[in-house]
Amino acid sequence: MRRLPLIALLLAGMVSAQTQTVFLIRHAEKAAEPAGDPVLSEPGFARAARLPQLFANAMPAAVFSTQYQRTQLTAQPVAQAAGLAVTVLAISKDDAEAYPQHVLDGICGLPDGATALVVGHSNTVPAMVSAWTGEPVPPIADDEYDRLFIVRLRDCTSEGWSDLRY
């Protein structure tokens, strides 16, 4: 039996690590009606229409959204530009704590080097980033629609994250 040197084993482990980059944003500005599941407002539709330009150099391999119209309408222009369908991952008050792991499971199934866009809400986006990184994340204010979080994953574990504006 031939033994591989330790360095070869270590390098093999490094090569086989799966990496993904996740972009997380809150849905764009919403209309006032219908109250339970509003669509986007005019500024919201304009913001969503500009998103493909933001991701032009890093088009996602998957686009995830909640079941609400405002998140799906925000995600749709990027998904369309990437030639993808929006993957809807429903959330409810009953499964809010498990939701970050549910989304992470979907992302970790993507190919090595893939990017993903996750469109959520003012409460779910910081909760996901915090759950994945183990760090506190500043909340998103009700009037903030321009926050962009980036989480870098290696083998489904956070290697780091950023909180930006777009």
C-alpha cells in the first residue's frame, strides 16, 4: 500500500472544499396595498429593475425568495437576467427560527464557486446573516432598502461577511 505524504492529503482537502458567495438583500420599496401581501411601489419596481446591473459581474447560479409578492418581484429581474427561475422558500412565524438553515441548505447544494441571491425582509435578512456567521448584525430600518450583505461560505461555514449599501 502506497502512502501519500501529509502535505498531499492537506492539499487534497483544500481542493475539495466547496465555496459559495451569498448576496442577501431586503425586498425593494413596497406599496401600501394590499396590506397583507403588497406588491412593489413605483420606486421599488425601479430599484428591482436596476438590480441586474449590480450583479452583472457576479450573476447568481440561484435566486431565492420568500413566498411574498414583494420579495419575488424584487428577485425576478436578476433571475430573468441570469436565465433562472426564482426558488421560493416559504417562511412562516412557526418556522422563522429554522428558516436560516433551510435557506443555507439550498445554497450549500450549489456547485463549488457558485453565487446566490437571497431576497428577504427587514427581519429575515439580518437573522440569516447572524445565524450563518454567529455574529450580531445591525437591524434593517423600516425605511432602508439599500443594504447588501455578502456572506462567503466554505463547506457551508461562514468565512466572513460584509454589510454594504447599493
